[in-house]
Amino acid sequence: MSKDLEGLIRSVYRGWKKRHLKAQEAHPDEEVVASFLEGKLSLKESAELKTHLTHCAICAEAVGLGLTYVTAPNNDIPAGLINFAKEKMGVKDTPVLEILLRLKEKALEVISASGDILLGQELAPAAVWRSRNRSEFKDEVVILKDFKDIRVQIRIENKAGKYFNVNIQVTNKETKALIKDLRVTLFKEDTELESYLNDLGEVTFEHVLLGKYKIEVADLGGNLASVLLDVRV
């Protein structure tokens, strides 16, 4: 989702909340709702929010729209744009992890990503870390995305601003155990550059130059996940 669209969603939600919610009521903020819609809350947090929604018609209406806001007569946002935003926000499992980075001399800047960003010990949805105005990461950035029952972790390491390394790990989403014997392949413009079996649980592509790449993770049954990676200066 673009930064402009996410900014629109946040601003409309805040305006709607200001018009509709009473100050003394304890309602979830936009980060909690965004995490809930993307399936990122813990079971306990999700259960608590669902309990709140059964007793709060205002929040239930907002969350039910998939955007944490409602359209009111004084909203001057085109209906087509609202529907587009609702569709984008409602997608929980897309078949591709998209990552766009800017490689700097001493840092990596995340321009956009459809996965979650690892911030220390915290796993933050893309919309959340953007709302914190966090975009630069020293030396490396770790981005994760769930594909059905697996979780793909992509670690991009900055190497003096000239090239980068890409490390890929695949784990079981429930047990967190590494999944081995998967084929991980690096493509550039549909040309296969490197391909390895992750018999040790991970694969690293080293000294990768700037540009657009596709990484595919597959087992004997076919492709499990695809990552579109665009790194530029």
C-alpha cells in the first residue's frame, strides 16, 4: 500500500474517531486495529479486541469496514478510492512479498514493504513502522511475511553501499521450526542467477548488485513463496 494511501486511511480514521468516540470510553487505537486486521495480534489481544467489539457498536462498525473508519456525508473522499483502500487493507495473504530499499553508505532505507519489519524484538506491520516515521536501519533490515503455514524471513545486509547480501530463512508459522530441503532461487529479469537447497535451514546470496530481483522458495510440490526485491541508491 502506498504511503499516500496509508496517510489517507490514518487521517480519515482519526477524523472519524474524533467525531464519533467519547473521550471517557476506552477504544483501541489505529495501530491495534491495523494489527488486528492483518492478523498480527496475539490470541489474547485478539480475543480482548473481539470482546470489545461485541459490546461497542461504534468500533464494530469501524472494524467491519476493514479500514477503521466510516464514510460520512461530510467526507469528501471519492467512493472509488475508499473501495480501493478497503480492498487493499482487507488482503491478509498476498502471494508476493514486495520490498523496496534504498542502499546508503552506512544505512538501509525502507521505502516500502508489504511484509512486517523486525524492530529489535518487536515485529511491526508496515503501516505501524511507517506511522512512527522509522525508515532507516543500520547495516541490515529484516522483513517477514506469512504464506499460509510458513513464514519467510528476508535479511538484507548493507555492504558499504556498493552491494548487499540476502539471507532467507523459512519457518513453520506455528512451531517456529526451520524448514529444510527447500529450493531457494534468485532471478533477475527472469534469468536464474543462483539456486541452492537450504539443507542447513537458510540460504544466503552474497555480493548482490543494485537492481530488481525475484526470489522464489519452492518444495517438490511447487512454488511456496515469491519475494520481489528492488534495491537502489
